[in-house]
Amino acid sequence: MEKTRNYFKEYIFEWLNTHIPAYADWIFAAIALLWIVVFSLAVHFILHRLLIKWAGSRATSSRWIWQRALFERKLFNRLALSLQGIIIQSQANLWLDAESTLLTTIETATNLWILIFITLALFSLLDVLQGIFRRSPTMRHFPLRGIMQSIKLITAFLIGLLIISILMGKSPLLLLSGLGAISAVMMLVFKDPILGLVAGIQLSANNMLAIDDWLEMPKFGADGDVIDISLTTVKVRNWDKTITTIPTYALISDSFKNWRGMSESGGRRIKRSLYLEINSIRFLTDAEISQLQKSKLLAPYLEEKLKELHLYNSELEQNFSAPINSRRLTNIGTLRAYMLAYLKNHPHIHQYLTLMVRQLAPGPDGLPIEIYAFTNTTAWGEYESIQADIFDHFLAILPEFGIRAHESPTGHDLRSLGVKAA
């Protein structure tokens, strides 16, 4: 092949020198350039119009996702264009002299061409991997987009250095050694991408945030599901369907609440108090105890508690005519026992997580009785419905224990007092 090429080259050049000696070099360069263009167009037609088009039609009908993704992201188109650059350069080296200015120009242009399309092909491959991995259940919540964008940023930076070195005719190491002088300017210009790159690495390495996590960050007004994690921003779809955009580095510099632990636990916490009127707290009468013993939930508690109190009181030589001299059942203690038994028998309360009914310190709003429990579902709508049903029942059952819920006086109450006083 080399001998054939040299023969044709020498034959054409000799013929031109014989017939058109003044313009032999220019005409030979034009013929070589024309041949390179025609050959390149033929290669382009074969690669793009025949091979890639045929392979693309087969991939479109394929059941494999990765095959369709490779052609949708134009990976092979960009690889083919890179190959065309290599072919053009090789053809130029075959037909042009090493000292030729045209050869130097073509080599420089094709080197840039190859670098650009190799970089674009790498970006396409990263997009394909991102699309495939996001379909995997194990990788779906991983912040792949931020990682891929970080790789693209680093690659673009390095390729940019190579392009500048090719245009300047200098070694890339020389450019790297001179970056210290412009590092301050680069830090200022690329501050957000650099901070986002560092933050994205920390978020991924520490598994702090993932796609579909419930993020709450009041400083930025974010409260909803994470829908995108990129190099510089994190997008959150709030519960009112608005979109909040947060700088990625803010998730490292500021605090935020990730509700993923709640979702993975399988239960969502109920932590709410009933405020009871303190003046309604008293001992239960025998008639009230007899009435409450009819409750299936309270009967075991009352039976055990009455035995305990009877044993305790029988050991004391006291006058039990005064309530202060004995232990007796209170309506508030019996209510707490009922509420706890009710929760333990509720079909939608998680029995393997913390479950208690506790009394908090009394205040201006009465005596708080707090329910601390977890539902066995994390769905927001179901959770609110379960919580409302529980407190509906507890509020309705208060009169059975002779207890009143605390309620601050309203304007209607004050007007009623004024009418009665008049």
C-alpha cells in the first residue's frame, strides 16, 4: 500500500512538474485535499447512512433498554465522527509532505475534531449509564446526575487544557504549571460548580440525600420530595406542587431534615396532646367503676388495679372515710389506662415501635395527656386519617370518665356571662 501510494504520488507530482512546473505544488495540494474530502465523504456516507442507520433501526425494535439508549444518546454517531477525524488525518499524512503547512493545519484541525467528539462520546456514554442505572431499584435513589456532571466538568476542564495546548503548540504540563497564577480568577468564576462538586461528593459518600427522599429545609422554604440532584442545584417538589431550588453546597453548610428514616422504618410518629380541664380531675365513685368495668379494654386493668388497691388499703389501719387516707382510682389515671389499651389494640398502630400515653406538666391550657405512638403506614393521607380517628374517639369518650377537655373562653362565652349577669 505504501509503495502504491508513493508511486501515484510521485507519478502525479512528476507529471505536474513536467507540464505545469510553476503551480505544481499548489495543484498537487489541491488534488490531495480534494481526494481527502471525497474519501471522507464516502466514509461518512458508509458509516452514517448505512451502518449506523441499519444498527439504529435494529436497536429501536430491540427489547434491551441499553441498546436503545446507546442510539438515543447518539454515542455511535459521535464515535463515527471521531473515527472520521482519524481517517482524515491518516489520509493527509499519506498524501502530503511532512513539511507541508497544509498538513500541519489539517493535523491541528483534526486533533481538535477528535478531542471534541471523543469528549461528546464520553458524555453520551455517561448519559446512557445514568439512564440505565436509574432504572435499577438499587441505584434509583442514588444521586447519579451530580456524579455524572462532576465527571463531565473534570473531563471538560482537562480536554480544554489539551485544546489550548494544541492551539498554542505547548505541552499541557506547561499550562498546568501556570494555573497557579489564574487560580483565584478560576475560583471566582467557577465557585458554584466547584462547591457543588465537593458537596455532591460528600452527599454521595455519606448517603445524606437521594432522589425521592422527603427533604425539609425551612430556610429555603423546601418541604417535599427530592426530584433532582445536579452539580449545582437540588430540586424539591413541595407538597403544594411548587418547585424549590436549593444550591447543592447549602446542604453541606446548613442543616436539613431528611425523612428517609421514617419512610424506611415503616411507621410515622403521632405526638399530640389532649388538654384536660384540671378541675374535672377527681376520684371515681363505685357506680362509675362498675360502669367502666363493662369496657372490654378496661376490665383487665380495673380488676388488677382494684386488687392492688384493696391489698394496700387493707394493710393500713386508717380511717377511710376521708379520701386522703386511702388510695383510690382516679378518673385521669383510668383514662390513661384506657387510652393505652385502645392504642395497643388498634389495627393501624405499630406495636413494635415506641408506644405510650404520658402526662406532661400542667399549664395555663390545662393538663396535657400526650399520645406518643407510630402508625403502621407512612402514607401522609392515611396517617392523618388514622390520627384524626384516634383523637375523635378520645375526645368523645371523655364524658364517660367525668373529664372535660380544656377550652379557652370564646367571645360567645363572655357574651353569655354578660347576659346572665344582667
